[in-house]
Amino acid sequence: MHHAYVDQLSAMSSPVHRLDPRTKIICTLAFCGIVVSVPADRLALLAWCVPPLCAALAVSRLPLLYFLKRCLLLSPFVATVLVFFPFTQHSGTEVARVGPLHVYSGGLLMSAVLAARFLCTVLAALILACTTPFAALLRGLEKFRVPRMFIMVLSFLYRYLFVLVDESDRMRRARDSRSPRPGGAAALRAAPGMIGMLFIRTYDRSDRVYSAMLARGFDGTVRTLDELHFHVADAAVLAGFAAYFIAVFIVAR
């Protein structure tokens, strides 16, 4: 399973792993809100968001290389937007010219701010995901009165998305083993049939899974072996988090 490594990371033992999921959810959402709300002309203010991330990574002992790979995996979606900002934001002074296009300092600043926001929010979300077992994370969301349908969709997505990926990999290997020249035009011709077959298998599997869940008394409630409890460490983390950013905004005013 492709998610086994993530499960291994969330099963580690560290002060961050032992925090209540609700504490980490509150800190992550508040952190992302702060990062997004920083004005575009206050790029230096985003630098104060880096120390909490570095502290969380250091205390949790998570591998930095894993986070960098995931950021690179998601970067193409943001890079397509960053490329156009210097040419479309006609603010500030002109700093360069690329053919008929003009590059302005305001556009470069917007690109830098967007890149910084992307890195900070993605790292914060990855830290949350890699230090919290998924069942505990769903339990924390349920405690915050998140709609049950949303929690069920997340649960099924996490449980069975990787099963479908493995199923598609097996179908691809079967196609390649029966083709004298794997890839190219033959692969394109076989793609519609593979997608249709994967849909049929997905539908049949979902029907069997739903019947099995009903037979076991599933009612849409997230159940875990351990109940969630706030501890002194959770209160200390929340107080320290709030005090840090309050001090940052007071100093930066």
C-alpha cells in the first residue's frame, strides 16, 4: 500500500505525536489562516511563521526529505500561477522586459508571497497528517461538529483510494504483459477500456464493502480504541502558539 509510510510516520512517538488531535487541528487551521491573511506587502512578516514549523519538525523528528518531496510533487500546480504574476500584476516599477511583456516589481512580490504561503500551509498540513493517525484525526473533526457526511467521505477516500491505485497498477501490468510493445499508441487505445473496467470493479467493490459494513453495524460514527483527552501539554501548546503570534503582530505593527 502506498500509504504505509504515512501510517508509519503517524505511529511514531514524540511530543507532537502525543498531542490531542484537536490541539493540532486548531493550531494548523489557525496557522494557515494567519499565513493567508498576511498582506502581500508584508513579506517579511511571513518569515515569523517559519520558526513554529521548524520547531514542530524538530520535535516530531519527521524526515525533512519526505516533506521536500511532497512539496515538489504539489509545486507544479502553484508554479503555473507564479509564472504569470510578474507579467499580469502591473504595479510597482518595471524591472525587466521579456519581448513584448513587461515584468513589474509588484508582480514579483506577489509571486514571492504566494510561494511562501504555499510552502508554509503545505508543510503545516503535512505535519498534521504525519503526526496524527487518520482515525484520530477524523475523531477530532467529529468533536468539532464537522458534518458526518464529510467525515465519511474522507474516511472512505483514505481507506480505498490506495486500493484503487493498486488495482489500476495490476491492470496496467496485465496490459503490458500481453502487449509486445508496451506504451505508445497501443496504450492509448487500451486506456478507455481500462478506465471502464476500473469503474465497473470499483462499483462492484463498493457494493460489497457497503454490505459488509452494514452487516457489522456501521452507522457513520467514527470509533477509536482511545478516547480523546486534553492534557497539560495541549493547554501549554495552545497558549504558547497564541502568545507567539500575538507578540509577532504587536512587534510587527
